[in-house]
Amino acid sequence: MRYCGLPPHPLLPLRNTGQQNRFTVLCHPGAGWKFRLWQCDRWIALINKIVRHYDVGVRVIGEQSEGPHLVDIRKGVSQAVDFKITTLVDLVSEIRTADLILCLDSGPMHIAAAYEKPLIALFGPGHKDIWRPYSLSSCIIDHQDRYPCSPCLQETVRLA
């Protein structure tokens, strides 16, 4: 597993800097496969930690089919966090205007990498060497040691 991220991180302004949400963290908790998804409580803990420790704006986005997942996350995070259901055009716009992207092994990860946006990608049992983001501004965090089948073809997954 490669570690990168919080805290401290030179890109993120710490609390009490006097800056008002100049830096934007965009979270995309959706994925096209159930074994790529992070549980809502993990997203809630991460988002609340970012809001608590850093003077940044946080936006959480997803497509229409990910709405229930976003609603569950919304229930546990600070009111200061913005949530939005997006179209593909909206998604690209949100990625282009964000300063840091937190997402799973998914299409939005590749869009962020294509725009060379600073990116933290969370990987599950998939082929990270094949599907990793190809950008110098990206970082991967994985727990592939928890999946005896990893890297797998994502047809079935067994947790260790």
C-alpha cells in the first residue's frame, strides 16, 4: 500500500489560515463495481476529518444512480459540505475547477488524471498496474493485501 494524503499535506491550507475556502477538495465516492466502493462510514470519517482540520471547501458529487450512496454520506457529514448529482458535462466541469480530487478506481479518476489534477485514487482488488491514473499529479492508496484474488478480473472477490 502506498500512503499519501492527510495530514499534513503541503497543498492543503491548515485551519485558521485566514483563507476562506480558496482550496477545493472534490470527492467522488461512486464506482462501477460494488467491490470498488468504500463504505459510507469511511467517506463520512474522511470528509469530516478534512473539514475539521483544513480550511478548504469540500464538494461531494456523483451521478443519478449514485444518489442513495450520496444521501447516506450526507447524513453524517458537516453542513459545510456541498453535495451535487452531476451529468457527465457537470462532472468534467467539477473536476476542472477542483484543486484536489479524492475518488475510487473509476472513470472520474481517469478524467482527473487527463487534466493533470492532483488526485488521490483509492484502489480495491482491481489491476492497479493497468488501471492506475497516468499522471504525475496522482497518488494511489490500496489495500490489495486484503484480497487474495488481487489483482482480479472483478468477476468474484474474496476478502482475506
